[in-house]
Amino acid sequence: MKHTLTLAVALFAASCVSSEQHRRIVGEKNALQAQLASMAEAQKTLSAENERLRNQNRDLSARALDATYIAEQKQKLADLLARYGQGAPSAQNGVDVVQTPEGIAFRVAGGVLFASGQNVLSESGRRTLTELATQLTSRKIRIEGHTDDEPIVNSSWGTNLRLSIERSMVVADFLTASAGLSKSNVSVAGYGEYRPAVNGGDDVSRSKNRRVEILMFDQ
């Protein structure tokens, strides 16, 4: 009887210890799960912050590049104006340096290059293009022909658009064949009367709109 009682007490004690251990383990597990959940939430917050910082860095880098590009364009324009602007040592009659939405361009008056309604370069046009070619040798360029808005009447070209394209091609041929520019760096376009330099139907406005623009791109 005494041995039976002793065994029962021992089993009861063992049962109490096992139950206590179980509660402790469950408590530790719950605490660990709560800690893991907290860490996961912190990781989400950290990831979101990292993404915000990456976006901010990209934005700042883009702004810095834009600012650098703008500063470089301003300097290039200033350099060209110093050489070819009005009153400059190398200023050419009928040639302006202009800033366009796509870049810096030499704007050459149509009368400097061609006789009215013609596509044959004048001697003054050849001299002007030869001088400008010194600034175009290592650049990619697009030669753009423009006319005024008066319809073609006594000409074989038919439309201003055709004439503007033909003139830009003649300038391109001269610059590549006679001035040494690489053909791979030269493209052409013609816009007829559809991209006027100035608005107006008077003779002065039309004179300004008859032109060839040599647009310069960065390599």
C-alpha cells in the first residue's frame, strides 16, 4: 500500500511538471511568433523606405543630369554666339545661331544659299557652308529646308515641300562631298512652309521663313 501511494505521488508530480513545461513551451512559441510578425512588419517598412530612397536618388540623379545638360547647352550656345553671333569675328552674313527644341542650329537665310525658286548653291552659299563646316566635322547634324507660305507658280518643283527637301539634300551633298563631313553623320528633312521661324504674311516675315537650318546633335 505504501509503495502504491509513493508511485501515485511520483506520477502526479511528473504530470504537473509536464503540464508546466507544455505551458512554457506554448508561451515561448507564441512570443516567438509575435516577434517574427513584428520583424516581418519592420522588414516591410524598411523595404518601403528603401524603395522611397531609391526613387528619390533616381529623381535627384535625373535632375542633376538635366542641370548638367542645360548648363552644357548654354555654354555651347554662348561659344557659338561668341564666334558667329552678330558682331563676332567669324560672323557670317545671313547666318544666326538659334536654340531650337531639339538643340542648337545654324539658321542660314535662304537668299544666302539659293536664288529664288532654285536648288543650285550660290557662290556665297558655298563660302558660308565651307566656313560653317569647321564647326560640324565631328557632329551629327540634320539639315532642314524651309520655305515661305507663298505657293509655287513658275517652278518645276510643284510644291514648297518638294523644294525644301531638295534644298536640304543639296546642302547635305555639298557638306559631305566638298566640306568633308561624314555621310553617316548627316541626315536631311524638308518642312516647306509648315514650320515658320516667325508668324506673318508680310515680306519681312516671309524672308525670315525662307531658310535652311543645320541642327547639331551631341554624339
